[in-house]
Amino acid sequence: MVEEQESRFHKWGKTMKVAVLDGYNLLHRARFGMKQGDNHIVYSFFRSLRPLIEEISPDKIYIVLEGSLKKRLSLDADYKANRKIDDDDPRAEEMREFRRQKSIALDLVRYLPLEVIYHPDHECDDVIAHLVSSVHPDDDKVVVSSDTDFLQLFAMNKRVKVYNPVKKTYLSDPGYDYVTWKALRGDKTDNIPGIPGIGDVTAENLTRNPAALRLWIS
């Protein structure tokens, strides 16, 4: 269905401007907004959408949600294990309330003129990468998320921008292989260990210098 909509637009020789919103990232960000009222997360989430749309002024909008982690869990059983919250954890009630309001927000957002999508077997990041590189390769795309993992999209497509809604700024292409850099330093957010003794600076230096990286590996 997505490809058919794109085809109908392009048959007129137009280039689309596409906004791709990291849905759960925006919803989690809404937790830290106004704390008043029974549905303050819902309110903050929708309140944040309007300035984003005004900033990007897109022809088409996607809100991309999370699917299953099973592909990466098959590679690493501890992937994102640090995000699990047990019922006796003091944060458990807060997360139950977040899930309640998240459900309300996602029910309501489907009434807006945008497309809510997810793949049951893939994470949000994978779906966004597919939209950028395969569904809309020749269109202008703006990915909205505070997750710096989307910096790797610069190497996949030259017509993509990444907008950080927290800093309210567009991120720059780091100029090096972000995936290699991340593999070296690890990712505490996703519970992925890095190489012991390698921090941000060393990882960047090695990534920018393939010869030094090969020497270090050997």
C-alpha cells in the first residue's frame, strides 16, 4: 500500500518531502513534559507534533512503531535486557501508566492525516531504514528522533536529514562509518558492550583510519 501511494504521487513528476517520526521515541519524550492531568503524556505527545510538522512541512508523514526484537535477540539474548522492569521495581507503576497513555495516543493518532506503520518482526529502526533507502530513495526525507543511531542513514541515502526534537536541530553527517564506531564503543542504551578500553575519541580515530583499525585488530 505504501509503494502504491508513492507511485501515484510520482507519476506527476513530483518529489515528495517525507517526515518519518520515531513514534516510541516521541512518546517517551512526552513523559517529561507537563505532569498535570490524567493524560499528560497524551497531551504532551500531540502538543509536540504540530511544531514538528510546521518545521518540516512534509507532503507525507509516517509514524513508525516498534515490532519484535526477536531477530537481534537471536544474536544476543541480553539485547535491551537493561530496559526490563520487574513488577516490584519502583518504576513499574510509572511504566504501566505510560503504557496506558501510549495506547490512548496511538488510538487517537490514527485519526490524523498520516500513516502509522510497523512490522511485527522488525524494530522501528529497521522499518525507518527501509522507508529511507527503499520506499522513498529519491524523495527528501526527514527522520525525527533523538536517537543518534539514525546517523547511519547518511551512508544509506544522500537525501535524508535527521532532526533531533529535543535539541531542535538537524544532525550532521559524522563523516565516518557510524556503525563501525558504534561497534567499537558499544551502546549502553541497548545493553551492547563495547571493546574494553575504547571510548568515543579512540573509536572515532580508529574508524577514520582503516589502516590503524586493521593493525589494532591484528
